[in-house]
Amino acid sequence: MVCTAGWAFALVLEFGSVATEAKLFWLTMYHAAAPVRTDMAPGLVLRGHKHLHEALNNAIESGVETTAGAPNALENIAEKIEQTSDGVREISEATDDQAASAQEVVSISDQATDVSERTADRAGEVADTATTQADRLESVTDATRAIADQAADLRALINEFTVDVTDVEVDTVDRDTVTTDD
């Protein structure tokens, strides 16, 4: 049988109800026996049965003492039941709080997992982009080296030529109107 906090709480309430009914029964019996206790004269002797009379008086006295202590005993039982009920209620509330906390932890864990997955996806995208950019940078670097090599070759070729500018007259020329003859 599985015992839950709710089941235990219901059981404690049932015991409390039984204790209350027992107390009411005792009070009813106590008040019902009052005329018998007061009507019996202490010196009354049943004819020829003195020992029976003493036994009966002792039993009545014992019963009166027992019933006199019953309200206190029932009161103590009721208090213990109420304390137990409070304890069960606290356990039930603590269990509910723990369940809510566990659910919150699961939810936070799920959110962290989602963030981790998105971060991993984005990190993969960034790595792919970085690889692509590194490849392009390498291509640009190779192209720049090729252009630098061609510029060096062109400079070397230009240095092979000499131009004599002593007989050349320099006029201001409008570049838009200059034509070349092939």
C-alpha cells in the first residue's frame, strides 16, 4: 500500500474524529451514572452479601476514577492527533514545495540545454564563416603577391628603357583632345 501525505492526513483526521466521539460517549455515560453514584448510600449493605457490596463499591470507585481521568486522556489523545495532523500537513507542504522546486530545476535545466544547443549551432556557424574568411584572405594574399611580383617585373622592364627628353618641347595638352596614332 502506498502512503501519501494526503492519505496520512485523512487517517489522522479520522482518528481525531473517533477520539472526539469517544469523549462525547464518556461524558454521556458519566452524566448518566451520576444518579447511581449519589443514590447509593455509603453504608448500604446488600443483605447477606457484604463482600459483594464492597466489591461493587470498589468497582464503582475504580470506574469513577477511571472515567474521571478519561477526559484528560482523551484531551491528550486529541492534542497528539492535532500535533500529528500539523506534522503531516507540514510534510505535505514540504513535499509539494520539493516537487515544485524539482520541476523548476528541470525547467531551468531544459532552458540551459536549449541555450547550449543554440550556442553550439552558432559556434559551428562562426567556425564555418571563419574558415571561409580565412580561405578568402589566403586568396587575396596570393593575388596581392602576384600583383606585387608583376609590378616588380614591370618596374624592371621600364628600367631597361631610356628616354631622351632634350629635344622635346612640352606644351600644355588637354588630355581629352589627345589622340594616339598607331
